[in-house]
Amino acid sequence: MWVSDEFPEDIEQLWPRLLEDRTNGLFPVLSWPSAMGRSFDLDRIGAVRLEEVLAADFAEYRRRRLPFWSDPTPAPVPEGIEPWPHDPGPPYERWPGLAPSMPVTSGGLTPEEASSRTLASLIRAGRFGLYDCRLTLVPASRGSDVVALLGWSAEAPLPLLCALLRSWEDRYGVRVVALYGSELWVSVARPPVAAAHANILALEHVLSTADNIVDDPPTPFPDYAAALVGRTDWSFWWD
């Protein structure tokens, strides 16, 4: 793979051209050089039985969290600090299955347009650590595999995360835009538009094990799910 010497000043103009030129088999991503490790075997991603894994993980997650969801008593906090809002948890007793795919429409964003939009948004926001990234061109047959091929060194469960990314790429037109430190940003061309679908998708996010999903900052599950309706970028980080 190819890695730039510094953060490109013209990245917003360069990014769409890199996405449009698919003849070279390279996908652009912003990443810290220190985040790169040994490439992850793609066969291990294909071996993940996503539905079975998520069903088992949800059963265990619900077992651990149900006492907190069932008790509306605010958790103790230091004096002068607002109590955390009560989280009722996901509205499911059993794994509901994967959220439905969103269809491709003639007037909707393409994955390439959504990726460029997310990149521009990250730059405008001046995200901490972003300008320490380098432009990396990763040879891949699909964009969702760049995390595995970079050998990302975060604490994320890579087989599960990469299987989720492949599934989200198919269902929502997801593209990996940036990964640095323990933070991952993806663009979303076809986000859910129905609250019921966003609820299931939010549960998939929770089961990614990312620490920022409903836990940091403390966010009631219904609020997190509602924010996914129409949202064209998602972020995840692992402590």
C-alpha cells in the first residue's frame, strides 16, 4: 500500500478523484502510520457467522445489563454533577435479526459522494488527531476490508468488526473514511429512515463493543437509535 508523507493539503479535491478511479483497485483511507500492523487474514472475516455471533452476544449483553435497564434509580454521581439519564435498553428480549437493507435510489447519495461528504465534515470540525493522519491507498476488492488489510491496532474485535463492516457496506453503502488511535469513522450512503429499522441497527452498533455507543457519554438506547435515522456518518472508538 502507498502512504503519503504528510496530511495532504488538497485532500478534499483529491479524495473524489481517488474514489472514482476504481481501475487501480485502491481504496483511500486516512490513518495514523502507528495504527498499522500485520494484515488480518480475510478468510477469518468470511468465517464469522454474523447472525449467530450477534444473537449469542446480545443474550449475554442483555443478561449483564438487564438489572440496570430495569432499575430507574439514578446511579450515584459526585455532588454538583447531573445524574446520568436512565437507559431502558433495547426494546428486545431476543436478538431481532439484522436491520433491513436500504435500497439504492436514483436521487440518493452514492457511497463515493457520502464518503467525500464525511471527509469534508471531519475536516471542518477539526477532529482531534485527524491532521496527524496520512493518506493511505489500500489494495482491496471491497472498501470494508481496509481495516483488516491495514491491521488496525485498536482494541476492537477485528473479526466481528470487519464482518459488520462488510454487512453494512452491502446494506447501507458504508465506506471507511478514517481510523486513527482507537477511533473509526465511516460514511453511510443509505442510512435507515424508519425508527424501527434504526432501533435494530443501533443494537448492531452496541454489539460492535465500541465504548462510545450508549456508554460514553451515557446515552439512553432510544436516543442513540433515534439519532441514526438519516445520519450519513457513524463513529466508533475503543478505549
